[in-house]
Amino acid sequence: MGHGGARARERAFPAVRVPCSWCDAEFGVPEFLDHCRFHWRDVRVVRWDCPRCGKWEDVALEPDEIRRGYVYAAGVPHFAHMDGSNVPGLRPRRADAALRVEYGGRVWHVPDLGAF
Ligand SMILES: [Zn+2]
């Protein structure tokens, strides 16, 4: 790790890399959020499509964290949390018919399942 001024911006928003669980691709957080397809409101899970290998996975967007896991049905669906990535500055919030996500000065709206 260097200590040059060129990397000063990353102090405010560290260059978090979010890996795909299926292939060896890693993505910056904005790129990751660009590929969230829908929000499953009942289980507070987002379906994410990997732009590299095309597989999808279920992730939970939490304050300062992206959690990986899977949805299982035991009477009602639950999200089983397996592991996660720390994403300082990630700010998800439920909005009308979408999950609103703020990160690094940008806003994404991941549409609720059934609302599109
Ligand atoms: Zn992948």
C-alpha cells in the first residue's frame, strides 16, 4: 500500500471491491449496484446479476455492509446470511416500490419485485 496523494480520494470512500461468488470477478460498489435487478421486499434481499459470468445471487444491502447468502423458505422466506463485505458509506432505505440506495454521492433505486 502506498501513501501518495493520488490516493487521497479513497480515504473518504475506500476502494471496496465486491466479489462475485461464482466467478473470480470483483466490482467496485457503484458497478455492483448498477447490476442489482430487483428488491425482494419480504425478505429484504436484492437479486444481483454478475455482468461477467451472468449468474445471479441474492444479497442483502445493509448500512455499511453487503451481505451474501441465500433465500430459503421455511413457512415464510428467510435470508440466510453467509458472509459479507464491509462497504462504508452504503445507505439503503426502503422507498415507495423500491429499495433506495445511497453510496458515494449517487442514488440507486432497485425496484421491488412485482412493482415493475
Ligand atoms: Zn460472476
